[in-house]
Amino acid sequence: MDDMKLFKIKNLILFLIYFSLFASLQAQNKKPEVGIEEQLGKYLPINLEFYDEQGYLLKLSEIIDKPTILNLVFFECKGICTPLLTELAENVNKVDLEPGKDYQILTVSFDHTEKPQLAAAKKINYVKLLERPIQPGAWRFMSGDSINIKTLTDAVGFYYKKEEDQFIHAGALIFISHDEKITRYLLGIEYLPFNIKMAVIEASEGKVGPTIAKLLKFCYAYDPEGRTYALNITRIIGIGMIFLIAAFVTFLTIKPKKAKKVEDKRV
């Protein structure tokens, strides 16, 4: 292969690499229609207001005074919300931290049509699962208007889509520090007590903690039909192709140099 052909092949391959990287960056910068885009280290907007289960309008800045586990659901969900909240209640029983003292939980509906009466009924159901009594404010079930809900969901990178009388959405626990900084995400609907405890401790210290959730976000895509995370084969294949192309370019670059060195030695 002469130098001119080799030069053209190299340029073509480099163009494909740059194009693939550009397309990948563009895809990452585009907000997902459904899913979670982590906003670690950012702060919740000030003066967000939601109704608690008793119908009192409260500012989040007034009640977030300790590490907070935020979860976004809708109370009439027929999908992942029930197992998520059940799993959370079970972990409250397992984690050796005291709700209301060491941390608190905010369950917020992202359906603006749901009202405090429904929130109160749901709270009763899940508090019954707890094996120890907790303070009334230790786990709040909250609802709000469409403006406050959208401001909150955008701030934490939680994207969902309405479909008939239900919503397509992901599941996660979002950890907030006492000064309303987003410190950690635990994605999915199953959690280890140790991970929850560590996330609460880090939130108490204001530490931002990227975890395996980053890998899950990158390698897994949310499947709206199955309402779960599935391996994103297309993305992984695309990345693999970029590495293979890069390796091929390296091979084409190094091989002529080695051949030239051999020829120079012979001379």
C-alpha cells in the first residue's frame, strides 16, 4: 500500500472517529425524554413550595434541614412506584440511622392532579411497614402544582412522560444535603442498606458522591414498556467500534514506522 492510499485511509478513519465522538456528545447533551440525568453538586431552586399530607403549604428550604432522601413518584402509579416505596420502607427498618434525627424522607408526587388527601392515604400504607415509630415529619408525602413540580424535576434531572392515565418514568433515590445540594443518586428500585447509609452520611457532610449509578446511567437505558433498566447494546457497540477504529489507526501508523526502521537498519 503506497503512502498516498495510507494517508487517505487514515484521514477517513479519523473523520469517522471524530464524527462518532461528536454524535455521542450531542446525544449526551440532549435531555432524555424519559429517564434521569444526574445533577450532582447542584442545588435545588429556592422557594419551592409543596403541600404536605395534612394540606399545609411548606417551602422545601424550611423543611430540608438535615440529609434528605428525595423520591419522585405518583401515588396512583401501577408500575414501579409501589415496589420502590416498599423497598424504601424495608431499608428504613434495616439501616441503623434514626429517621427524623439522622435523615428524613420526602416522597413527592410529580402528578399535579394528586392532592394532600391521597398523599395522606399513601403515607398511612407505607408507615405501617415500618417496624419502629417515627416522627410525623420524618417521612413526608407531598404534592404540588405543575410549576413547582416541573421546577423540581428539572433541577434533579428527572424526566417523565404521560401516557393515557399513567406516566412512563424511572425510579431513584436522590440524596440532598441540609443546604439543598444534590449529593448522590441511587438508581432503580432495589437498594442495599449499606449504600443508603453511606449516601446519608455523605449528604450530612455535603460530599458529592458519584457511584456505580454513573455506570448504570451510561450502560443502561430505561425501558418504558418493562419499566426497568435494560442493557443499552447499541451504545456499547458504538463505543466498541470507536475503540476498534482507534486501534486500527494506531496499527496503521506504527507499522510503517517499524518497517522503515527495519529498512534503515538493513541499509
